[in-house]
Amino acid sequence: MNMVVKKAWGDLKVNLGRTMLVIFALSIGLWGVGSIIVSNSILTHDLRKNFLDTVPPQAILSSKDFYKVDINEIRKMPNIECAEYRDLSLLRIEVNPDEWIPLWLFGVENFNQFNMAKVYPQKGLQTPSPGTLLIERDGLLISHLIIGSRARIRAGKNKFKVLISGINFDPAQAPATQDHFIYAYTDKKTYSAISGKSHDQRLIVRFKEVRSKKEVEYATDKLILGLKSKKISVNSINIPKFNEHPHQWQLNTLLFIVGVIGLLAFIMGAVLVSQLMSAILASQVRQIGILKAIGGSKRKIFHIYLFMLLVFGVVSGMIAIPLALSTGYAFSRFVAQIINFDILTTTLPLRIYVYLTAASIFLPILLSLPIILKGLNGSVLEALNDYGVGRSSLKKKTDTVSKTRSTGIFTLALRNTMRKKTRLAITVISMALGVAIFSTGFNVRQSIYDLLSNFRDGLRYDVQVVINEGIDREAFLLPFKNIDNIKTIEAWNGGRGELQSQISKTTDGIGIISLPAETKLLKLNIIEGRMLRKSPETEILINQQARELMHNPKVGDTLVLNLKDKAIKTKLVGITEEFEKSKIYIDEAQYDALVNPKHLVNSLMFVAKDDRYDKVIELKKSIERAVEASDLNVIYVMSQAERVKVIYDHLQIVLATILFLAMLVLIVSALGMTSATSINIMERTREIGIMRAIGATPKMIYRIFILEGMILSTVSVFLGIVLAWPLSIVASYFFGNLMLGDQAVLRYAFSLEGFWVTLIATTIFGYFASLIPARKAIMVSTRTALSYE
Amino acid sequence: MIFSNLINLEKVSRSFGPASSRFDALKEIDLIIKQGEYIAIVGKSGSGKSTLLNMLTGIDHPSSGSVTINGTVVHTLNESSLATWRGKNIGIVFQFFQLIPTLTIIENILMAMDFVGVIPQKDRKKRAEALLTQTGILSQANKFPSTLSGGEQQRAAIARALANDPPIIVADEPTGNLDSKTTEVIKSLFSGLVKAGKTVIVVTHEQVSRTEFGRIITLKDGRVVEDK
């Protein structure tokens, strides 16, 4: 074997503990970053592929006039790539005894030939036999429904027991587990029989050669004009996000968090490696001098350390790459299960393996290169005279702390801590960064909790009942007259409206809530402008999602809304922050005057006398029973607690990932601190011998090192917690944008729980980071310590 | 025996520290050393012995003056060329042996050959064994330095110094850490090298005699005070 290789190999073997620590640190960093590279590749590709393979519709149009035209005529219209009817009704389904949730029932043209909006058979029948349903697979996780069972369905006053004849998979829908919906599919006749509606009233369309939502909007406008010419009046238009899965935001948020934190973990792992390389070189300065003295050129000596780094990289890669592949796939499967799509990637692209190999081999080399070059650049004379800390540098460095008036072990520990300023800085910064990220994880979680809590506090009713279409207030209230535990009931109205664009009345439908301006049952979190008031003008208040859809109008702007075929001029008076779909709030008096002359209502808000959780659930069950006995065409009955749970279910995955990764970063930082303390102790082995020789007991030496570790961790924790403040603001801003839309603000919140957990965790980590090397230090005999070079 | 000028020091001075507190370790030293000489450089602590040795090995550069060894003006070479030049021309023996602890004795010698590359690859092992035989420690060839006695380690260090067959051997207190019996073994090894035509320069603070060394150079306060 080449002597250069042999020397490097020998150095690795002789300090097996240190070698293992480097490999461990690098493996953790690589594992983290590798898992991210792998899962990022799989998730980004597979969610998109799952979604796009369904050939999703680009526009959804509703009209009662479609019977006037043959669908083939629409298909032949210019720019139309494909078009078909996919009717949809919002009904209710019993998922567990006395537990009803919304059912999205689709009427499908042909189960054997999907041109678009494909669904895939999973179990049972591919085409439901007449009078039966197929259920989307994700719904099975939130219901007792199985193939062969008869689902209880309510469509208005009509009740049905419908056989489930198969399970299918619709990757284009938002996951049922998060939205608490059931998706069901049936043929046109069964659809009409259950929903009580005619079929062929909802048209789904794809256009030729469109590349953006704007182009889709334009094409839709042209289609509507074309339909108008055939005397077809379109009631509503929905243009989904272009080529984007409804839960793409959730994946983006996750990948962002995982990416940033994983990268930081890797950087810390890399810092740890370069620190350890620096320590190896520090302990070998004299050896480098000898090697140069016996004829070793810089290049030859560099090869020794290059080989060491290659060994670190290759071994770490061999450990971390298979782990990263395995966890990358596991994490992808976990996310796919939550968002309800299939993992399709069986072979990763070659570039992923190239990235992983390059990261394992080249990054440690690149990161350690400056240290190695610095180590090799010293003269032979300096190298041969090296005794660890130079006298001059020690004088300069201890001068900075000489003004401290404390004495004894603390002074010694403090001075020792200050000896190697660069290492001290790197250690403190990386540990502080770990603390800051850990703390930020808690703060962002707190911000999200606060948002939910504000949302919950804002909803001052306990149960909400929403029906399919507006009815007379008294008729709506009637079924609930004899229910106990009701303090007040307020009736609201709502529907959908569209923002008028320049071409025609297209773009997305936005939910309209008409409520008394002075309502006490809703306390909105106004982030701009003000709440609705009684006013001669038609005032509206919108949430931030609606603001984004409406292309960011400003408070005070006049907006034209299409409500029930009427173009109405409104004044935007305020913007509210909610974790909700796009909504417009309007005073009921004005709404009724404009488009609801009969004062119909479609929502009832119940306030419980006793608002304890179990009493509210009891109230909800009583309301459900009253609904079942009534003729009401109810869309949903939801308690406020359940509503918050639905939102929480959307965020849970994000929150869990934040905390898990933040913990990983903290562990890597603590490892960094352990290694830095180990290096400090290793470099001072001789000094330990001298201290022992002049009478220091092992206990005293142990205390010095523990104290040094505690000084380091205290400074790091303090800096980390300070650093967490701006970091949390930035992180909240990013998460807010990703989760709630461009204009949303997720406000910074300080998590007291997080503060204590961070403080306790980092103090414990700091203590153990000093304990392990300090114990090692006192195990060395005085004779060995004195003969250490 | 040929006594051509191998080492030539002209007005070599070496100072340390800033002008206000300058310490002159060597003061305008003129010295000519011929091939095959066996020289002891003696003097008390702080006399400038180690600084002079560093000049002779190219480990340090003079503040003024010039050092020419075997036709090469040493202080003009850069660090990398100097390392290779040193490997070819000078074998250094340190007081504390300074063997690489993670390599066996024979590997320590092979590494020196690998660095310089003047000995053909195929001959290296044979030569390393021959050098270990010459220094009397062949039986220890495959052991690690820490398992050897001080005398054996110093003999291994001498074998390593001879690895590339350099014309000059410089030893810094080579027997300072050894018992009298081992000291005698090392001294006889050096005598043998001189007889074989090597120039051997030994820096020592011990009492030396003319019967042992061909030439004794005494330093005091950075100057040559005696050369006999």
C-alpha cells in the first residue's frame, strides 16, 4: 500500500473514536440532506404526475341550459381540447352512527372511457351498477363505509340507502381525511335519482394550447361568448389553479421547511467535520513539520489528508445514502398517504445519485480545504516548535479576560473557553443556530396556534347548520325549536359571487356571507380597514384569500361583483385574516335589498347556553337528529370545535415536521459542541498532565471542563434565543405566504413552552456535551498526559 | 577522502522580534564545511546552535547573508522545492526521534523514499531493510515506534535520515535522550557514516573531544568563538 495512504489510514485507525465521530456527524448531515433530495424529487414529481395524469379540467361551468346543445358541438368549438359533463351535488352521508359529513356526489358520463378528470378503480366494480356508488379511497379512513355496505345519504328531505359497489382513487381531489368530505361517483341516472337534480348541468373543459391561468380565463371567456350565442346562460364558472393539485401549497410548505432545516443540519454536520479536520491538523502540526523535514512536499502531505477526507466521504456516503433513500421514500409515502396520492417513482433519476455521491465526497473536501491548506502552509520551523497554543497568542487572548475579577476554577474555565477564538465562535454560532432553529420551530407553531385560536375566538357560535339553498327564516328555525341548551340562533345567508373581469363576468367564484353588520357571533381579525357598518354604500369585507383571487384590491377600491346575475358596485372597506377559502362578507340588509328580496337564509348559527365541549357535541347531535326528522336540504352541521380540528388536521403534518427537524438540528449542534469540547480537551492533554502533576484532583479537572461546556452552552442558548426572534419573524412570514396566500401575515408569536423546552433541552445537551469528553479527560493517567505531544 | 566545499555560510545573521527588542540569534557567521567532515556544533543553551542547524537544513532562512549547500542557494527555494531538496540532500535526526507513530518502522523509512522518489520503487523495500540491518534493528521493522526503546527509535530515525542516501546528515542532540550504552551505539553509527563518505553534523550541548569528531565548532552569543 502507498505510504501516503498508509499514513492516512493509520491516523484514522489510531483515533478511531474521533474518526467515528466525524463519520457519524457527516452521515447525519448527509442523511438529512439526502432524505430531502430524495423526497423532494419523488414528491415534486409524483404529486404533479398523479394530478396531471388525471387530465384535470381547466374550467368548470354550470348551466341549466346545456340541454339546448349537443356536447359534441361544444367539443368542436375552437380551442376546446376536450369537454364532458361531470355533475356534482353536495349531499350528506353518514360516516359513523349519528355522524354526518358532506358528500360530493359526482355524476360520471362514462366510467370506461375518461377523457379527463380520470378516476382509477381500486377495488370492486370499475363501473358502478345502476343505483350504486363508488367511494374515493381516502374516505374509507374517516368512515365505516366498505364495499357491500349501504351508505345512508341525505339529499334535502330525501333519504337513501345506497350500496357501495367499489372503491376508486381520485388523485385530483383534496384529501377527504383533511377536508372531512366523502367523494362518491355514480352514473348519470343514479346521480339524478339521488340528488334530485337533472344531469348534464356541470361542464368540465380543457383548452388547447393554454399555458397559464390567464390564458385559461381568456379561453373561458371566449367559450362563454360562444355558449351565449347558442342561448346558453352560464350560472357559475370555476377556474382552478393551473396544473396545480389543490394541496400543492401543503407540499410546498413541507418541502420548504424540510429543505431549509435539512440544509442547516447538513451545514452544521459539515462545520463539525471541518472542526474535526481542524483538530486533526492541530494535533499533527509537528508531524507535518517532520514530514516536510524528511522531504514531504505540500502536495504529498495534502494527499494524506485528502485520502482521509475521501475515506470520511465514502464511508459516510455508504452509511448515509442507503439510509437517505430509505427515509426519503418513507417520508414520501407518509406525505403521499396524507395528501392521498400514489408514489409512482420506482427508480430515481441518475442525477439524484450524482448529487448524493457528490455531496458525500466533495463537500467534506471543499469544506475542509481551507483548514488543510492553512495547516500545510506553516513553515517547518513553526511546525516543529508547535506546542499547541502559542505563548504570544495565549497572552493576547487571556488579556481579554484578565480584567475579570473572579478567581479559581471559573476564571480558568473562562480563560480556557476564550483560548481558541475562531473555534469558540464557530461552536457558539452553530450551537446558537441550532437553538435558534429549535426555538423558531416552537414560535412558528405558536403563531399557527394563535391564528387558529383567534379564528376559534372569532367564531362566537357553537354549531352551524348550512342548507343547500335559501329558505324562509321561520321555516328554517322550526325543526330546532324544542332543542335544549340553545342560547341564541342567528340566521345568515350566503352564496357565491364572481368578480367582474374586463372581458366578461368570469373568474373564480367567491363565497358570499351575508350577515347582520352588527353581529356578535363573528369577531373577524381585521388586518386592514374596518368591519362592516350600516352604510348607504354597499360595503364589503373580504378575507386575504379573496384578496389574492381578486388581484389585490386596496381598501377603498370600488369592485363590481356579480351576484345572482346582477352586477353590483361595492366598496371594499376591510380585509380580514382567516384560514379559510376565499370569502366576501356583506351586510345582510344590503344583500337582501340587492339580491334577496324574500329575505331567505341558508345558515343558522347556534350559541349554546353551556358551551363546554361535551355539551356542544351533545347539542350538535340533537341538531343532527332534528335535521334528520326534517325536510331540510342540509349541506353540513358543524361544531366550531370540529371546524378548528379540520384546519388543525391540515396543519398537523407541517407542525410535526417542523418540530422533528428542529430537534434534529439541535442534536447536530450539540454534537458539534461535544466535538469542540473534545478537541479542546485533546489539545490540552499535556496540560491536564501538568495540572495533575501539580496537585489538581481529577474532580477539579472534571469541574473545569464541565464549567467550560456550561459557559459555551449558556452563551449559545442566550444568543440562540435572541437570534430566534428575527428568525421566527422571517419564518412566520414565509409560512404565512405558503399556507395562507401571498398577502397573508402569520404573526410572530413567542412560545413560552418552546422557551422552556429549548432552555432545558439545550442545558441538558450542553451538560452532556461537556460530560462525555470531561470524563474521558480524567481517565488519562498523569504519565500518559505528560508524555502526550 | 575528498574534501570539497559542501556547505558555505557567508555572513549569516538571524534575528527575532521587532527592532525595539530584537534578539540576534546568529551574528554574521562565516562557515565552510567540506564533504566527509564529522563536525560537532557545541555551545550553551541560547548560543545559537539550533538556529545554525535550522540554517543548515533550510528549516529557517537567514535575516541576512547566504547559505549555499551542495551548489544550491537554499534560502531562495520555495517551501515545496525546499522539502524535496531537503529530502534529497539532508537527512535529519531529531532529539525526540519524531517517527510517525501510526506507521511501522519500515514504513517510516519507505515514506521518506516515497516523498522524494530518488530511489526506484522496486528497490525501496530492499534498501529500507538494508538500512535497518545497518542500524541493527531489522528485527523491529514491522513494529510501531511506541513499542521500541529510545535507542531503537533513534536508530530507526537514523535509518530514515539515510533513506534517500543524502550526502549530509544533521543530528540535533541525537543522544540527549539516551543512556550511555545506547549513546555509544549511536555514535559508532555516525562514525561509520562518515567513513562511508557522508558529512555528519551533530549539534550537542555535551562535552565532546577531538578524538571523536574531526572538527568542533563552538558557538557563543550567536558567534563562532572556536573552530578547531
